[in-house]
Amino acid sequence: MKRNLTLGLQPGVQLLLAALISLALVACASPADSAGFPTNNPIGIGTDPTPSTASSTPTNASPAPPTDDPITPSSSSTPAATNLTPTLANDTQSGGNLPTATDTATSTPLPTQAANYDVNGNGDTNVEQAHAQLLAEGNLVYLIFVSAQSTGVEGQIYSDLVRRYFRTTTGPDEGIDTHGEFCYPNCVYVLRSAANDIGVAAWTSVLRHEYRHIIQAQHNPNLAQDFRDPAGRFTTYAAFEEACADYGLNVAPVYRAQARIDHLERVLGTAQASLDSACTGDMGAYQNLVDRYNQTEGANAFQTLFPGYN
């Protein structure tokens, strides 16, 4: 039989005894942290998790390429900052020394389906407003909208953009020959459905990237063929020229333009001019650059820095 230990005691004494018993029980329990959870908790309950530093805001203006289309970095370490002033692959608004693209299509009549083309930058969509900025700067670009209704080369470009999760291309930078287009090589093809996907400023950077591909096509009429091998895989040349096009813009982080081009600058030292020339798309200048780099860093070092991709 349980016996009530407080029987026979005065009410005040009963309350005092109950309080003493409660204090004794607390003293025997596990020590507690400031949040009231035991400090010997092995899984950290009661502690604040480390906040995530990842941002939900996309940093690249183009959609991320699919996971089966990476360009693997050649090194896990981040290259040290370079003291050289980057001058390559910049358009007229970035103080670079690439030549201005020239109009090779002014004598060609415009297509009848004018609704698919923005020639004068008069449209209201974000991409058309960005296009107007490039035109005002003297950078000739013909903006061509592609959709599921597009046919011929433009239909091929539409399918390629959708498959590879990109919004825009000049054609040759995707390995698609556009010599037969009225605007070659000044064509930029944009998914009509993506015209307002990003803001005007972001679209302006994307169009600057594409404008650099226009310059590359002017210096290499075989750009489309040189961007992909016979099996359809993007080449080392393509990886390098994409890095040139994205340097300082970073609209396609998958190309790791800043790290790779800065590394080339450090290795080449004072041979900046050869890097600039290769970035214009000129195949001879590119091959000279590859040879110089491999002589310094070892056989196939350039291919390791700029590996081909699918």
C-alpha cells in the first residue's frame, strides 16, 4: 500500500515539502542549453540550422543547360586573380577591341513574314527593347523569333533551343549553318515564348553574348562546322569560343568563362593579342593559341582546359 508522506502535516508544510521534492527532481535531470534542450543531445535538436547561402534568383540570363551537358572544370581550385586587364571579346560598350560587325545583308529584301522579325527594334517585348539598345550602339543584329510553327533552318533552330534549354542563338554557335538566311551572319534567333522571360537588362547581356558570336562567324565562315564534330559533339574550339563570348557577361556560367580565360591570360603573359585574335573566331589564330598553350602546359593541356561537351 502506498503511503501519503504528507499526511498529518500542516498545509503550509505540505506545500514547502512538495517544492523541495520538485527542485530535487530537476537537479537530477540532464543539463539544458539556452534553448531548453539537453546539451548532450547527439543530433543538435534545439540549435538553429546554418542558413542556406543559395539564392533562388537565377544568376544566369539563359536557362541552365541539361545535366547531361556539362563542361567539367579542369581543376577544382579557383584560379587566382590576374593583374592583366581583360580586353578580349568585349563589344563596343565594354571597351574591348573586337571589330564592329558589318552589315552583310543590307541588299537582301526582308522576308514577307515581318511579324517574325524585329529589324528596327520597335517592339514592346523585353528582348525587343534590348535589341533596340544594341542597334542604338551601332551593333547590327537582326532579331528573329522562332516557335513551334517555324520551318526550315528556323524550325531546326527552334527544336535545338528547346532540346538544349536555351532561349537564343545565332545558329553557328549551335553548329547550325545559317548561310542561306537573309541576315547571315547578323542573325539572332530567339524563342518567341521567351521574349519576356527575363528583364531588359538581362536580355541586353544575352544579346551582347550572341553579338560576339556574330563577330566570330564573320571571321570564320565555317564556324558551324567547327563548333561540332561529325558525331554532333561540341568541340574544344566551341568551348573556347563560348568562353570568349561570355567573358565579362556571365550569362552562361556553365562555360566558366571568367576562370578559364583569366587562366589563359596568366599562362600567356604578354601574349594578349594572340588571345584576342583567337576570340574573334579566326581558326588560324586559335590554332596558334592552342599550340602556345600546349607548349607551356603540356600536350593536350588546352583540350583539358576546354573539353568538348554534348
